[in-house]
Amino acid sequence: MIMGNDDERLTTAPAPLPRHERSWRHPSEIGQQRRANARRSAPPLSPLVALLVGMLGLGLVAGLVALVMPREAPREVLPPVRNAATATPDKSSSDLTDAPGFFIVDDGRFVLAVNDGTEDLFVTTGDVTSGDTGAIVVDIDGRPVQLRVVDFDEELGITVLRTDTQVDVSVALETSTVAPAVGSRVTVGASKPTDASVGVSISFDPKTFVPLAGEVLTVDVAEASPVKDTDGRVVGLFTRRGEAKGYVPISAVDMSLSQLP
């Protein structure tokens, strides 16, 4: 039933214009576009820019570390290197068989017999003046002979001794006053010598003490053992200076003996 005041024409609302046909945008559409743009990945950096940024970052880190590190903090002190090599001694005993010109003392050391042209002198390493009698006893030709201390050279660390009894000491000993070069092979001991090499002298004067390296660092060696070069000539007397192992050059021994009163 149609009322008199009703509009007989059918009315329909126009469809909204599509986005591409209108020049205006709704605020919700503008926000959506902004969000889409914000989610886009950043353009890749060129290698040069990346390198510059990396170097700048490293510089900032280094500066920060230098700034926060305490300047007065104690630093680790490394012990001085006295030998060209280090090893843990295994306490194996060296030979104590006497060599020509060398004699054995009961406390496990060698004594070198030296004739200065007028008398026989005896030399050993270390200070043996601390004994009760100031003397030591050596076995010469099967009989004990007492040696009296007459001088101790503190710079070389050697003791010079004499005997008050007549002894026949045949010194068939070839020595060399030429110092072997660093790295040269030497042997330490008498009948069963231990291999060694001349080390680099860092804490000592090589004219008075030459450090050794090699197998000699891993064994016990008797004081004043003969140190020989590859030609079998005695170049020094084995000794220790603190934790260092080495020898007193025979040239230094000769100089010390020449200055005796």
C-alpha cells in the first residue's frame, strides 16, 4: 500500500570513489601509508661507508677503554730471562769421574789444578770459605790432600786454594780463552758429559758468567764441572747464579789468578 506522501522513486546511495579516482585522502589512509613507509628496510650501505663506520666504532671503544682503565694499577712483572731455554730439573746426578786436571771433593764438586809457573793452585766455583776449617779435602793419587782457602773472588764467584803438602799434580789439560759464540755446542762434565749450548747473556756480564741452555738445564751438574767446546778444550767451570746455569770463562779464571798477591 502506498501512502500519498511517499516518494515513489527508489533512491540508492552513490558508491564511494576508488582511491585512484579521488585527489583527497582520509586521515586513516594517510596514517596507514606512513606506517607502511616506516616498515621498509633501510637502503644498503656502501663498502666505504661501512668501513668508515667500523673504524669509528673501534676508535670509540679504544678511547673508552683507555679512559676507564686505572693508570696507577700495578702491572705484572715478568722475571728476567736468564737462559735461552727453560726446563724442569729431573734431579738426575751427573758423573763425578775425574778428568785430567780435575779432582773430586766429597761434597760433590770438582777442583781444577792450575800451575802458575811456580806452584800448583786449585780453583773451584762457589764460596767454600764458610766452612769451619776454611779448607777442603781432595783425593790426589789415592790419598787425601787438604786444600787451604787463600782467596775468594766475589765477582767471579770462584775460590782459590793451596796445599801445604808436596803433591805431584800432572795437569794434562788443554784450555781455550776464546769464548764460544752464542748457540755454539758445548759439553758439561767429565766421563759422561751433558750436552748444552751457549745462551744469550741478559742479566750478566759474559766476561764473568756465560749462561747455558739445552739438556744441562734438566739435570744436576756438579759445581766446577769442566765445560768443553767441540774440540775438547776447557772453556770454563760450570756454576750457578741464582736460577741460571752457566760457566765462569777460563780466561776470567786466569786473570783472577794472575792478580793474586
